[in-house]
Amino acid sequence: MIELRGVTKAWPGGAAVQALDLRVPEGECCALIGPSGCGKTTTLRLVNRLVEPDAGSIRVAGQDVMRQDPVQLRRGIGYVIQEVGLFPHWRVGANVGTVPQLLGWPAARVAARAEEVLALVGLDPARYRDRWPHQLSGGERQRVGVARALAADPPVLLLDEPFGAVDPLRRAQLQGEVLALLRRLRKTVLLVTHDVQEAVLLGDSVALMRAGRLVQHAAPAEMLARPVDAFVADFLGADRALTRLGLFRIADLPREAASVPGAALPEATTLREALAAMLARGSLAVPVAEGGSLGLEALLRGAAGLEAPPRSR
Ligand SMILES: Nc1ncnc2c1ncn2[C@@H]1O[C@H](COP(=O)(O)OP(=O)(O)O)[C@@H](O)[C@H]1O
Ligand SMILES: [Mg+2]
């Protein structure tokens, strides 16, 4: 669990974070979004004490971070940044083993753990262990960065725009894989992004900041349906109703019996894709592969009542 209460941090140029209250329950992912310069990175770095607060309290797993040795604290918190920060003159295996080695694990155990986490993030240890960082693609480097953060099995991970440098084609896959992995491992995650789609797809909750303050913190479907003010509505985009349809699937709605012609859509199809199929076909309903059909009215009415966060899948 990560908990910030009344946290304030000012730089000589002005306040970066002001009276911030934010709680991320154990095992959940909170996506922190907002315009550039609103204080996202500062908030993240306050959690692992790369930045010290002027006021307020910060707890990780119930412990006040200000009462812990910063170096010890950081070894217990995985941290992944866009630039990854791999040591260029260390091979992948050594990079991944950094924290276990600092913790004094025996060399054989460090090496075995490095192989284990490389496999976890989808990199074949035999192929990647002995490479140099410059011999990796952007996506592979990012995976190595995640592997390194997971190596000592910390309960908490801080991710600062971790997919920003990955090319858009590979990005969706990497996002999906990494978040599924972190969920399976029941990690508590604070994920910074400036990308609304990424935030609503990956976060159990979304926290939107503006000029150092928290404006709204809610489940993605809730925020998309009910932004608290014009700033939130604007930031989420005029197409937020469509974005919201992308959070749910045909399987989330009851099926209708009516028989409809055309190629059937699998139940895993998002409601956004189902709506697109209706538009493309000029049809008010689509057949569903598992039987029955879904009509436009049922889709729109049903989606309005759905509140399930991404985690429920
Ligand atoms: N080390 C620093 N020294 C002075 N000002 C900083 C420092 N780090 C961040 N800031 C300022 O604090 C504000 C918030 O920055 P940051 O947390 O990096 O925003 P974000 O990650 O949301 O883009 C910005 O105005 C930035 O210029
Ligand atoms: Mg930032």
C-alpha cells in the first residue's frame, strides 16, 4: 500500500506538489496522469525519497518513508523510468542482478534470479543474459528495466512513463504484458503517464493532477463517465465516451436472441470495436460468435450502467 497525506513539495521556482492526498491499495495499479509539469514525476520520486517532502506524510506498506534509510527504502521499491538507465558497460544479466547483488545475495542465487526475471518479462535468458544494453531494441531495454525492478521481488513498483520510448506498434503489447505480470505478482503500482488511453486501460484507478494538486481520483470508467470539472473532461478528451466503451467487452452485457446476418464478433470484442463494426456495416446490431446478438441500444444503455474497473478481467 502507498499512502500520501497532505504532501507538499516546493522548488525554488514554485510548488510542484501541493497538499496531495493519494492512496493506492495493496495489489492495485494507480495511473497518475496530467499535463506536463503538473507534478507527476515529483510525486513518484517523493515515494522513494529521491525527493524529500516539505510537509505531509508518506507511507509504503504502513511504514513512514521518512523514518527509513533512503538506500534501504529504495532497494525495497522497484523503479522504472523511460530512459531505463541500464549500466551501459554491464551485460543484461548483471544489470538485472543489481539489487540482489547490493543486498548481498550469493553470486549463484543472483544469477539464477536474473534468469528467472528475464524469463518472466518474456526475454529468453540464454539469448539475452550476456548481451550489452546497446544490443537491445527500445522495447527489449524496457523489458530489462522491468526485470531489474522485479529482481528483488519488491512489493511496490514506481513506473515513470515506462512505455514512452517504445514504438507505438510494440507498445500496446508491452503495456498489456507488463501490467498482467504485475497483477499476477500482486504488486502495488504507481504508474505515471501522460497518455489517457494508457491510464484508463492499465489503472485500477486513475488520479488526475493539475498544477501540483489532485483534481480527481476514481476508477477509469467512473472518471470517463463523470469528470468532476471541465478541466478533467477536456483532458480526457471529447471522445471519452468512446474511450470508455473500449474498457468493456461484449461478454460484459446480456445477449439478445434476435438473429442478425454478418460475420459474428467474439465475446472478447470491446464495445468500442462492436460499435465500430455496427457503423462499418450500417447495421443496428451485430451477431456474437458465442450465440445471440448485440444491438446498438442495448450496447449504449448497458455500457452506461457498467462500472467494472479493468482489474475485473
Ligand atoms: N529538481 C528540480 N528542481 C527544480 N524544479 C523542478 C525539479 N524537478 C521538477 N521541477 C519542477 O516541478 C514541476 C513539476 O515537475 P514534474 O514533477 O517533473 O512534472 P511532470 O512529471 O508532471 O511533467 C515543474 O514545474 C518542474 O519544472
Ligand atoms: Mg514526468
